Amino acid sequence: MGAAFDKHAEEYDSWFMKNQNALFSKALLIEEMLKEEKGKKILSVSCGSGLFEYILKDKGIGIKDCVEPSEMGPIAEKRGLKVKRCYAEELPIKQTVNELFDTY
């Protein structure tokens, strides 16, 4: 699963911390795209380390559930996300994603 991300999971966040313009530009873009979803149940697909979900929490966009197949999943779990370690197409759920989440 995600071999490139598995090799560099620990370095992912440090790159964004060194390149804060990229970090906050991407966070602002995601915030703008999800501004109508505040208070709704959101599934983050390929959340990586959960860095952006963590930043968005302070903006009122609470993402708690995510799917991440790479070794970044445990990092996202440390940030308080419930992580399913699989690809989105392989989610082990009986209901459809549309029944469980308002957006993804």
C-alpha cells in the first residue's frame, strides 16, 4: 500500500512545516471547499498524516473519520482521527458511504 508514502511518512509533515506557504494555501483551499459542510459528517479519503484535518478542526470543520492505506495512518490516529487502513474502494462497511457521511 502506498510505497512512496510508506517510505516517507515521517517526512511528510516536516516538508509542510518548512514550506508554510504551501501548507496554509492548501489548508485555505480545503477550508473554502468545505465551508458549507461545517457541522456535517465528513469522510476524508486519503487523509495522509491528518495534518490538514487537524488544521481544519480549528476552523470549525470537524473531520473525525478517514481512509488511509499508507503508513501515515498511525500518525493521523495520533491526531485523533478514526482511520480505516484500506483504500476507499475497499471500505469494510455495510451501508453506502452516502448513508454514513454527508460528504467525502
